[in-house]
Amino acid sequence: MKTPIRVAVTGAAGQIGYSLLFRIASGDMLGKDQPVILQLLEIPQAVGALKGVVMELEDCAFPLLYGTVATDDPRVAFKDAQIALLVGARPRSKGMERKDLLEANAQIFTVQGRALNDVASRDVKVLVVGNPANTNALIAMKSAPELKPQQFTAMMRLDHNRALSQVAAKIGKPVASIRKMVVWGNHSATQYPDLFHAEVDGQKVWPMINDQAWLENVFIPTVQKRGAAIIEARGLSSAASAANAAIDHVRDWVLGTREGDWVTMGIPADGSYGIAEGVVYGYPVICKNGQYSIVQGLPISDFSQRRMQATHQELLEERDAVKHLLG
């Protein structure tokens, strides 16, 4: 049997955490032959609820779950962690401005970034799920100078999966047959789901659809606003689909993307596609041997360029709002 991998999860007693932990423990994320130790972090007032979740994990008797740690101390939760899923974040409360939300989360992710810097495994892979995910990932990354920027990612996979399912429904094909989707930019309503590179059974998808009105008035806004539509319908934010996307993101990062395809990850921009360094931006990436690389050289139309820059602009504004905390 392989050596267990230490997986830290923050916000572990929350809605997404509850949908996530049992799937990690059953092998959905790292493989059916890879044991795990779960290191779970919660705020002090949720530690009681977290103990209940740990009891349930024990009661599943998962063969791959070698141990659990439940704590309210980030330095305990992140100790020697090889994968860290930062799910917990301050939700937006009534009357709260976006800037206030950025500030509140900046404090959380500064503390967590420092703890990762000090105690996590030197090759830890970090996925930020808690919103605003891209800027939270930037803050955590800047707070961990001894780790490489490439070790910090933000979750764009839920947007990617949403885009895939919308296209599959439109052309009447199974979702697994669609490849080369990308959602550029921020995990927010400015994101740009781009289907101009997408293929199905080796054929480009766009000529099959070729409907500009559907693209602009249905596809793009449906993907951008899907989270709000789920809150409207369910009364709660998307949790199971977010957990599923986190599983997909980490699985592909660790085990590799499938041949002939790519996925969307929020990663530190490196200048590719005209996106300046200093933000965490959704790019198409291929993963191999535990590393990701940006898919280069895709043709970008003026239509796409405008949308890619609009979401870039929002990320620059978010960064500027927390600049004083970035050191």
C-alpha cells in the first residue's frame, strides 16, 4: 500500500466540506489505492460540529482513511500537509460591500498562507475554493514566500464544468465527449466561458452551434450567473457541485489531465495572453507529473479579447483593494 497523503481541508464542517470529505476518504480524489490522512480545520465555534463530521467519517470505515485530525489551529491542520483545500471563507453578509468582503477574507488567508509557509510540506499543492477565490489565493500565495507561487491555485473548475454541461445540452452530446473548454479570468460574474476552442468527437463545436445570440444572451450569462440561479432555486449556495469541482481540480493536478484535453485552473498569471503578472487568473492548462502548464498559442478573437480583459480588470481592482495587505 502507498504511504498516506496528508490532506488539509478548511471550513471542514461547512456545506462544501460535508460534500467533499467523504469523497476524498473514498478515493475519488487521489485514486482507489491511495490512503489519506484528513487534517480538518474549523473556526472555534464550529469545532463541535466538526467532531460530529469526524464521527461520521469513522462510521463509514473507509479502507483508505488512515486517520483524521480536527482542530481550530491552522498550524496543526497544515502540519506536513501535501494537499490543502482552503474551503472556509467569510461569506458576504447583508449590506456588506465587496471591498469589506475582500478585507475580511484577506485577514483569514494571510494567516493561513503564513501557516502553510511555516509548517506544510515543501511541495504542498494548495487549492483555494473560498470566495473571492482568485484574490484569496493571491493573498495566501503572497503570505507564503518560501513556497513557489505555482503551488497556489484557485478553483475555476466549477465554472468549467458548468460551461461543459451547457454546451453538451445545446448540441445533444454526452458531456464527456466535449473537450477543450476554457473559462478565462475571475471566478465571478465577469468570467469569460470561451467555447471557440471546444471540440466534440474531434470536430469544432462552434460551427455546429453558430448562433451568436445564443452565445451572448444565453450561454455566457448562464455560466456566469449559475451560482446565483442555484441560490435562488435551492435557497443555499452550490455545495455538492463545488465539492465535485474541487475533487476534479486536485485529481487532474495530481494524476494528470486526459489525453487531448485541457482543464481550467486559476493560477498565477505569467504574462500569457496579455494578462499581467500579479493576479490569479483562469487559464487553460494541461497537467502532467503533478505540474500544470498553460496551453499556449490559442487564437483569440476581438470578441474574446474584450471579455478576457474585462475580467482581468476586475482582478486588478480586487488586488488593489487588498494591496496594503500583500506586503
